[in-house]
Amino acid sequence: MLDLRFVRENIELITEKVRERGEPFDPMEFLHWEGKRKRLLQQVEALRAERNRASEQVALLKRQGKSPGVEIARMKEVSDRIKDLEEEGDLYQKRLQEILLLIPNLPHSTVPPGRGSQDNQEIRRWGTPPPFGFDPKPHWEIGEALGLIDLGRATKIAGTRFPLLKGLGALLERALINFMLDLHTKEHGYMEVFPPLMVNRASMVGTGQLPKFEADLFRTSDEDLFLIPTGEVPITNIHREEILDGRKLPLKYAAYTPCFRREAGSYGKDTRGLIRQHQFNKVELVKLTAAGDSYEELETLLVDAERVLQRLKIHYRVVALCVGDLGFAAAKTYDIEVWLPSQEGYREISSCSNFEDFQARRASIRYRPDGKGKLEYVHTLNGSGLAVGRTLVAVLENFQQEDGSVLIPEALRPYMGGLQRIMAS
């Protein structure tokens, strides 16, 4: 969330930047409610001054032995008026808060201009696409032929866009989770956590999913709890409404969680297979940093996520998202896009974002830079390290063999009991 005073003093800039992002924002509505709030505050201050004068007059009359009844009555009348105005002011403040919660974050100055994914800027590539002497198959054909994926029975159980992995398919998913967690905790210095998979409304507001994206979330009917769309939500909210010691920053967390999203709409090829599911697994990386360190920490977060694909020896590229393709809460985002041979193209497997203090303001996460002194908001960052299902897809497609088998990347073999190849039984 942006600071109210900042929005008020930079209304033209906010309007321009939000328009560049393709988001709606009516500056006149904001100014209307802010003007009413400001005028009301002026009235309240004037009435408080009047009440103070009346109070002084009451004290004076008492010292003079005179009856202060008239002044006391006036004080009560003024106090009642102040109370009424303050209640009215609370309504104005609530409306302003609603408006602020729907304003997206402002893009960092280094974010490329553009309106959509076609304007994203490629930063680098790693590795090369694997050569095939045959037409590579899509992952769902490979998985079904090897008995790893059973989407038909998943649909029977829950409906479309839910996964069912079996046998070595389930083992491969678990191997990827354990491999990623071991890499990030043992080599990259993240603390592993296993957070709740349902969160309250305040947690969703804190990271920016609410109120804007409520239609995309799964919500319980009896209580106001939401299934998490990403591990970012519960992990960031670990420190909601806390004051941290700046000397202990950055805080670095890694977590495996299932994630749940409605994913409404049609996505062409994505309606088949494991690319876009209502339920999927992810290893999430979250950092809470000092304000001045967050962009350096974003670069190391990105490298940490890249290392997964490098260890697996899978070709990918990194792109910087343009202004029009940024997520609602992000100030800057890098996407890691993995090569999928069946599509002869790249698909997102991780987004690594710096939210600056946007989430911290909503969640009230602050720190004292030297352990004492003035409070500041932390900067929050997160990235997938990686999306597990999509990594499984990348393994199946990039390591498929002409005979229908799939080689196991060397980095995963210790997690699969030494298995080197998945073959049809």
C-alpha cells in the first residue's frame, strides 16, 4: 500500500504510473474524500481549541467562586459535536483506505516500459536446448505412457485442473521438493518453515491478494479463511504487526507448500497437463530486508532460484517484466522461464519480486535500523524456488528419450534411491 501523504502530494505521478500499468484509478475520487477528511479535521481542531478555552474558563470561574454551569454545558455540546465529527471522519478514512488498497505498487525506475509480456526484456540465458533426433512429446503424453500422471482419475476425484501423480511420478515430485529445500537451506542460508495452508483475511490483505483478487481465491464457507495461493502469504505474515531488529536483517525463509488458485478462464494448451492447475506444489523463498539493501537482495534471490535449474542442467532464460506485466504488489520482477521442447518455447517457472515497503505498510512490519531509533518499514521480497509441478514438466520433456523413457538428472538421483532412468513397466 502506498502512503496516504505520498499519494496526496504526488497525485499526478500516481495517476500516470497507474495508467502505465493498465490499472484503474480515479484521482478525483481520491481528492474528493481526502478533501472532505481534511476539512473535517480542521473543524475538529477548531472545536478542540474552543473546548480548551471553555475548560480554562470553567477553571477560572471556579477560582472566582462563580458557577461554571453555562461553560460546562457548552463544553459538553462541543464535545458531542467533536465525537460526531470524528465518527464521520472514520468513514472518510475507511473510504480512503479502500481506495489506497486498490492502488498498485509503483514500478522501480529500472523496470522496462511496455504494456504486456511481449515487451518484457530478456536479461540472460543459461545452457542450450537439448537436441532431439525425434519429435519430442508433451509432458502429459510422457507421464501417462510411463504411469506417472493420471489426469483422468484426478478429474473423477476433484474435477479438471487437479493433478494425480502415481508411483515414480509421485516420487519425482517429492524428490524435487527435497532437492530444492536442501539446496536453499544448506547452501543458500534460508530457514525452512512449514506454515499454515489456510490464512485469515488480514494475511491476504497484508500481501496484496485482497481486496483486489478475492474472486481468484478459494475460501472456506463457515469461517473467513482462505486456502493460500502461494507460500508468500503465510511466510511474509509471520512478522505482521512486529518491530524487527535491523541488525538481524535480512530474514530469509524457504518453505514447501501446496498452493490453491481458481485460475479462471481459458489458457489454450495450458488447459492440458500440469502447467496451470488449481492445486500445485511450490518451494517459496521470502526475504525481509532493510530498505537500502533490497535490490541487491533481489539479485541474490534470483541467483538462488536459478541455481535449481543449473543443478538440474535444464536450459532457461531470465526476463525483466515490463511495467504493464508487473504483478499488483511488485515494484520489480524477474521471471525465470524454462525451455519446454514440446512447445519450442519458454514458460515461466519462477517470479522473483521486490515489493519494497508496499506489503510491509499493509502488514505493519517495521524495523529499527540499528536496533534502536526511528522505525522504518522493511522491504519484502519473494520468489519461487521453484514451482515444483512445472519443474517436473521440464524434467520429463527435456530428459525424454526416443524409446519413451526419461533420464533422471544426476542431482535428483540421490533423492530417488539411485534410480537413473524411468522406463515403462
